[in-house]
Amino acid sequence: MKRYLILLLLAAILAPLPAQAPAHADDDDDQHDRVDLDDAISRGEILPLTKILDIVLPQIKGRIVEIEFENEKSRPIYEIYVINSDGRRLEYEIDARTADILGLEDED
């Protein structure tokens, strides 16, 4: 139940982000990237963030502080940044197509 509430909270926080207008003219590329991301999700090429979180949250140790989407070498990746119980910042790299954890990096 607690995990479900966390997912609902994350979904509520993250859902409005794609609808926001860019703050600067330089952010036009960011807006274009969000449209591409939405299109890729609609076509079923990648999983939506809510589905990714359903799958990986039980494996993530720490509090999520940031999530980014990137195409690394034509591979769609969700980067999930967490603060663990020791206060260290960790980065989980998640395959956006399969929700597989590809790597874990200590940012400190």
C-alpha cells in the first residue's frame, strides 16, 4: 500500500511536466525531446515512467531525488538518482524498453 501511494505521488508530480511551456528559447530542444518521448511511449517503443517505477522500485535502495531520460548510443535510458541511507547520491541506469537495471553508479 505504501509503495502504491509513493507511485501515485510520483505520478502526480511528474505528470504535468510535459505540458509545461519552455522557460527559455533554448529549451525548444527539451520540448521537442518530450514530444519524442511521448511519441515513443505511444508507439510502445519504450515503457512509461510509471511502469518503469512499478518494476524497479523494489530494487532501488534510497529516496528518489531526480529522474532523467536520455538516449545513450541510440539506447533509451531512464536515469534515476537516489540518496541512500548513508546520504550518498547514486545513479541507476534503467533500460527504457525493458526496465532492466543496466548499471549503478556512486555519484559521490
